[in-house]
Amino acid sequence: MKEEKDYGNTKKPNRNNIKSDFMLKEAELIINNYIRDSKAKFTSLEKEVKRSNSKFMKDLAINFVLIGGIVAVAFLIIQLF
């Protein structure tokens, strides 16, 4: 005797179920792509902020050295006269 297996209330997929499954998979794909692209943009922005912060610190150090040199020259000129 062959026993037929009963899988519960599973129905054969009709056209509406196939279309809705397809739409859900497409939506999921679009959302995943958006999230992946957003993370890539965020990390590039984060690197750019670090780079600009580093450039700011370099410029600040150069300006302090320049001002210190000008003050030193002014001090020497005052001491000579």
C-alpha cells in the first residue's frame, strides 16, 4: 500500500501568489541594495571628515609656527635696538 503524504493546508501556488512572491523578492532586493549603497556612502563621508580634520590640524600647526616665527623675529628686532 502506498501512503499519500498530507502536507497540511498547502495549496498549489496560483498566479497571484507567484506575483506577490516576486514583488516581495524584488522589494527586498531593492532595499538591500539601498542599504549597502548607503553604508558605502556613509563610510566614504566618515573618511572624508577624518581627512579634513587631519588637514585642519596640519594647517593649525603651520599657522602657529608661522606666528611664533614672526613673534621671535619681532622680539629679536626689539632686543637689537
